[in-house]
Amino acid sequence: MDTKELLKKVRKIEIKTRRLSDHIFGGEYHSTFKGRGMTFSEVRQYQYGDDVRNIDWNVTARTNEPHIKVFEEERELTMMLMVDVSGSELFGTVGQFKNEVVTEIAATLAFSATQNNDKIGLILFSDEVELYIPPKKGRYHVLRIIRELIEFHPKSKNTNLAEALKFLSSVMKKKAIVFVLSDFIADDYDHTLKIAARKHDVTGIRVYDKHEETIPNLGMVQMQDEETGELILVNTASKKVRMNYGKFYQEKVNYYKDSFTKAGAGVIDCRADESYVKKLLGYFKRRG
């Protein structure tokens, strides 16, 4: 993609998603996340009426006088966008590929955070962390994120969400609002998700295509695994084959929902041919 075409795509996404964030999501994002976090401010002597749960026992022991920790509401937050760039995201049968929908959702969330003067960071992952952009503020920073989402070419087509979550925990020492955008065709990330969700406000956004849920009866078909590149002949006329695939797919979806729910994280399902606006707005309102 040449520079002119890339800038045109970036501008098109900016116009669409910024309008959504300005008119729809800005206020909802603010009421959902703003002021939820408390950050340490200072230690002072205990006064009558203070909450004893905030006593700093280390300082109290050193001075032989009761002291408490004082916290204040965080005015600025950090949003981290964790985006799956594995091979399975390059799939779509109705209008848009999944990765195109993911880019629009990520851009909408980023501009919503920008309205509140929050920092936005980006982690692109496959079975490794492909790119990390540290959190910063401002429109130009968001435009850089959009450019990367459009033109980035990952080294790997496989998926390892657990590795990405470990990386998040290692680089983000303070609480952040974290959105994980993926189709979640992955395994073995429930433990690392629990660790990340203890510190951060985590939401999983599953973007999927309706034709991934079942295999139609098309007879003998050659299929390619987008992540491994393997070509196989599949007899889609076989009821057993179609049932086994449906079971496999549903197990992945159930694992995603169970893992996020048990970790205390949020879940949003966005089908590629449906409006993600309604899904995001509904989620924000339920949490607000």
C-alpha cells in the first residue's frame, strides 16, 4: 500500500470513528470509566473519623503514631488496546474482514479516550508481541495507532493470548483500561487473564464472522488454515464433520466467555456484519 492510499484510509477511518466517539461514545466512556480508579497521594497522621482500613502500619510502627494513606481520584487514565493480528483475523464473508472491523472499533475507543485527555497504548500480538506502542495522548498518536492497525504485517500467523497478557502485566505497572480485540480462537490463557484482571479493568471484544460458526454442506472442499497455512480436504457433506466443527468452535467461544467472566472481566460479542456501535453502547450503559 503506497503512502497516499494509506493516508486516505487513515483519514476515512478517522472521520467515521471520530464522529462516533464525539456524538455517541464520549459521554458513555466518561461515565463508565472516569473516576473509577484511586491513586496514592500521601501519608498523614490519623485524625478522628478517618477510615481505619487506610492505616499505614509501616509508618505507624516507625513513628509510634497512627498514620493513614491518603488516596485521590485519578483524573487521567490509560487505555491499552490489545489487538490480535494472527492469520484468522484476515477472514470475512459479508462486507468487511474481521481485522477491518477491529480497526474501526479500536479507533472509536481511542478517540473516546482522547476526549477525556487519557493516554492510549497499543499491543499487537500473534503468538508473540509483534508491536508495542507505549501510551501517549493526542490525535496524532491515535492516527499512528490507526496506521499500524491498517498496514502492519505480522511475522507470525499463530495466536498466543497468554504471552500477550504476560507482556501487558510486565509493562503496565499502574491500573489501565484494557480492551482485548480478537476472535479468541485460542487456548490456555485463563490463568494469565486472571492475573491481568486483578490489576486492570479488562474487557474482551470478540469479533467474528457468521460463517465461522458452522460449515455449510458444500461437498468435498479444500480448506486452508489461515494460522498454520495447512491445506486439507474436508468432506463438508458429512454430518459428523459439520457437527465436530460446530462443537470445536463453540468450545472456543465458551472458553472465552467463561475465562473472562471468572476473571471479573467484561465481554462483548461483535459479529462482523452487525453494528458494533450498538454492542459498545449497550456495554457502556450496563456498566455506567
